Amino acid sequence: MFIGRFKTGKSTIINTILGDELLPADVDECTAGVTFIQYGPELGAFTRSRDGRRQIPFTEYLTNVQAKNVSTSPTQPRVSNFWVRAPHELLRALTFVDTPGYDGVLPGSAARALAAIRIAARNADVCVFVLDHPISDKDLSVLREVADTCRELIMVLNRSDEFDYESVNQIRDFSLSVVHKQLGLRPS
Ligand SMILES: Nc1nc2c(ncn2[C@@H]2O[C@H](COP(=O)(O)OP(=O)(O)O)[C@@H](O)[C@H]2O)c(=O)[nH]1
Ligand SMILES: [Mg+2]
């Protein structure tokens, strides 16, 4: 399961690991739904309907999972869940979960994302926490919640090409020491 602020590159990392553009990635607030990426003999996308999972065209998934295409009403209760199946060997052993950023600025999106992250974290074996900046108070508060439920936590400092080498080391060391001091977690 991948979590982090929006635009830290969560969807891009999953696409890169799987070597395919399965998830939309963009320069603005992009991911608005939770996507479970699982093994399937051919590419397919599914959503939840009253009768269970319903297959939808992959292009419909790519449209409907994007923030710019979902209701921005603050009263919209929750994010939508999607399932993508793809014929990648890695997916026979692992399910990847892509989540929306928890700091979205569209009305209600941050609260909806947090609620979805809390639910997904309960079932996740590994939580990949993606940062592209020194860890902040907001990041810590989310991390504190998921660290309690996730069995293993991996912190990734992404977009490191945007910093010089020394800054990358400083951001990494600072973030790890804050997590150690405030959450009592040590890197292994
Ligand atoms: N420079 C740079 N850009 C990146 C990197 N990873 C992702 N991006 C770009 O950052 C933007 C947001 O990526 P996205 O995967 O949608 O972020 P998400 O909101 O965390 O899922 C996209 O335009 C990506 O092309 C990276 O490592 N370096
Ligand atoms: Mg995304």
C-alpha cells in the first residue's frame, strides 16, 4: 500500500515497478480513488456496484479515478474503490494499493483520502510511505495512525532528482530522526 501527500509520485512508482502505465499520474491532484492492482490473465478494470464487482472499460477506470472527474462536493461521503487486473508475474504474489494524497485541496478530498487510507492500512502487509520533502507534522500524524496497523513500514524519499546529493541525505536523516524520536520507530 502506497501513501503520501499528493504529487509525491506514488502512482508513478507503482507504474515504474510494474513497467506499465496502469495508473494515471499527473502534475496536479490526480488520484481520487483507491486502486487495488491484482493479477489477472488480461488487463481489466472493475468497480464496486450494488451486486458486487462490475467490470468497466479500462479507459473508464482511467477517467473515473482522476480527481478532476469526480464530484468535489465536501459532502461526498467516501472515495471510490477500483480493482485493476494485469498479467504481471509480480502480481501473482503481491497486490499493490494506490491511494489518493491525504493533503488534497479539492473540497473534502483530504478527509475522504484519510478515511480510505485508514481502512486500507488495516489490511496492508507493507505500507510504503512516500515523501518528497522533509517530514512534516501532517505526515507524522498520518504515519502515527498507519504505523499502528501496518505490519511493515517502508519510507521512500522520492523525486530525489530535484535535490542535490547533500540535500537528499539531509532530508533523509532529518525525517528518520523525527520518526525515531516522535514515533519510536527505528530503521532496520
Ligand atoms: N522529477 C520527478 N518527477 C516525478 C517523480 N516521480 C513522479 N514525478 C512526477 O510527479 C507528478 C506527480 O506524480 P504522481 O505519480 O501522479 O504522484 P501521486 O499524486 O503521489 O500519485 C507527475 O507529473 C510525475 O511525472 C520523480 O522521481 N522525479
Ligand atoms: Mg496518484
